[in-house]
Amino acid sequence: MISSKEVTTRIGGIYALERIANNSKDDHWTIMEVLTAFVRENRSLKEEGEREQLPTIPTDIQAALTVIRRRHWQNEEENQRIDLHNTDIRGADLSGANLKKANLNGANLKKANLNAAILEGAILVKANLEEADLMGANLKKANLNTAILDSAFLTQANLEGAELPGANLKKAWLKEAILKGTELSCTDLTEAQLIKADLEGAMLMDATLENTILTNANLRWADLSGANLRKANFRQANLQGANLSEAKLQGARLKKARNLKSDQIQGANGDNNTSLPENLKAPEHWTESK
């Protein structure tokens, strides 16, 4: 039925498979594999020039994803993982879905609804999550190497221990997000909102945080060496023990930052537009703004 030329017949077949999966533990995973294969075969990524011409996600593809989203995942073995790699599922509704350790490598999830989804340990290398809704999502230990999260909504998301080296997080919303021990080296966080975010022990070496809002963020023991922090706002941010060696602090607003010590800024670069707490003096090597 799901191979029919008629979309209504395909949708009927998809929901018939759901009923079987719900009533038969023995058939559950086989049906999930059939549905994920259906999505991969019918929404595989096209050549670069063709992607934007693809229509909104078809109703039968969303039906298959809905079944995957609300499946009885408790029936699955540890090695049984959802595979939607290299699929174009822009705008898909996967809210609340259990995609733990799923293979979403290279998937296009632009503007997808992943609100409260479980993506712990998921593979999202080079995935496109631009403008995706990931509010409250669990992304602990997920692999987001070089992923696109431009303008993604990650408020209260848990990215503890996740890997995001080289990822694009421009203008992303990360208010109250958990990023403890997260790998963010060379990540682009330009103009991102990290208000009250927990970045304790995060690795932000050579990352770009220009014009980024870090109000009330926890940056204790974070490694910001070599990072671009120009014009970043650190109001009430906790910088205890943070590594700022070779960081670019030109125009950064550090006046209201908490627990910033003189030795932390000695190896950093700033200028006369860098505002510091009243108890700190700018290092002699800092230059005048041009």
C-alpha cells in the first residue's frame, strides 16, 4: 500500500502499519525500518541546485514521521536506531520524538519542529537545523559537527557534552540552555542569545561570539582562548577561572561581569572601547580603537 501511486492509499497503508506495530512487538522494529526506508527513498537530498525547488513536506512523508514520532519506542533494543540520514524533511513535525542515537547525518531539518525531542547521542553531522524549534530538546552528547543552526530556537535545550566544532549558531536562541562541557571550538555564535546559559567548562577555543549576548551566563572555567568576543555583552556573566588568553575583547562589555580577575585579561587583546570592572585596569598592550 505504501508503494501505491495514490497518496491517500499510501497514507492509509502507513497508518495500517502503525496499528500492526502497536499490537505486535515482534513486528514493531521491522515496520519502523520500512517507514524510515520510505522516507529516505522518497525524500533523499537532491543536488544543491534542486533542493530549494522541493515542495513543502508531503502529507504521506509527514504521516510516516508522525508514526515514528509517536511509536512505542520502549519496545526497541539498544542497537535499533532510527535512520533518516541525508533526508530532506524540512518543516517536519517531530516534536517530542525519541530520536536517541538516531542517524540524522546530513539531514535537512530546516524549520522542523523538534520541540522537546530526545536527540541524546544523535548523529547530526552537517545537518541543517536552520530556524528549527529545539526548545527543551535533549541533545546531550549529540554530534553536531559543522551543523547549521543559524537562528535555531534552543531555549532551555540540553547540549551538555555535545560536540559542535565548526557549527553555525549565528543568531541562535540559547536562553537558559545547558552547554556544560560542550565542544564549541571554531563555532560561529555571532549575535547569538546566551542569556542565563550554562557554559561551565565549555570549550570555545577560536569560536566567534561577536555581538553575542551572554547576560547572566555561567562561563566558569570555560576555555575562550583565541575566541572573537568583540562587542559581546557579559553583563552579570560569571567568568570565574575562564581562559581568555589571546581572546579578542575589543569593544566587549565586561564592566558588570562577575569574578573576572586581572590575570585573566593579561593575555587577551582589547582596546579603549573594552569596558572593564572598576577594580581592573586595562593591560598596557591594549590598543586604542581605530
